[in-house]
Amino acid sequence: MPVFGTAIGKPVIFGGAMRSILRAFILMLVIAGGFIPNGGCRNDRLEGLAPVEGTVRYQGTALEGAIVSFEPASGTGMAASCYTDAQGRFRLTTRHPGDGIFPGDYCISIDKVTVLFMPTEEEAEKYLQETGKELLPKTRIDVPEKYRTAETSGLKLTVPQSGIQNLSIDLVD
């Protein structure tokens, strides 16, 4: 699972568009159980979710550590997201890990950013004092740009009530 820039070469959610950062933060809250709109006083499981699981590949290779996001095609409703594992597998999460998504039409995005260099706090402060500029992390985007947003990916899917197993998403340049 990605971490926030503590290890060089590890996939993290940093340096991409603010939307990607916000989406990753929300996903982390959901997975950690910190997003409980009803205050956690009663069962907050959603009824009617359909399981969706599959694999993401880029250039024929499993894409580990990517964020898979399904956004309602209508622009309203609940989205679902998750990370891919080492084999590129995923199970969508709306509120609880792997709980699925509401049936309907979705646009899909796949995003992955790798941090190549993350300055320490001391390095960043020294650089700022010496140059007057911020020392930013060095990142690499690991998927073609078009897949990074649901609006541009061209990936669309209708999720039936029964859900989807073994969905294969193959990204190409």
C-alpha cells in the first residue's frame, strides 16, 4: 500500500493534481474507518452495494499501488476507490474495505505516482533559506496522463446489481 513519501521508489499519492491527493486522502479515511458520517452510533453498512473486483495492467504488467476510482457517470451519487495490490488486483470500496459500489454507470480513472526523491524537513528548510524557493519532491507519473481522470480516461462501465468479478483493465499508451 502506498505511503506518504517516506521511502524513495515507493508509490505515493503526492505531486499529482490536487484532486488526486484529495481522492487518496478520502480513500485512506474510508479504509481506516475514519469516515463515518453517522457518527458510528449504528451500523453504517450501505445496503445494495455490488462487489467489483479485477486487475489493472499497464503494458501487459500488473500495476501495483495504483488508485482505481469509479465515479458516477451522472456526476451525482457515491464514488468508490481502492488501491491495487502487488498483482494489480483490486476490490472497490465505497465505505468499508472491499464493500463494493452501487449498481449503475461509471467513468473510471487509474492513477499512480512514484516519489523518486522526498526532501527531509532539514533539506527543504536549508534549500529555502539558500535559494528562496521550495525544494519539492521529484515524482514520476506511472500511467498515461489520459487515465488519471475519469473525464479523460475513456474507461466506462455499467455495474449490474450482481457486481463484476474478474474485470480486466488494460492500459495502453
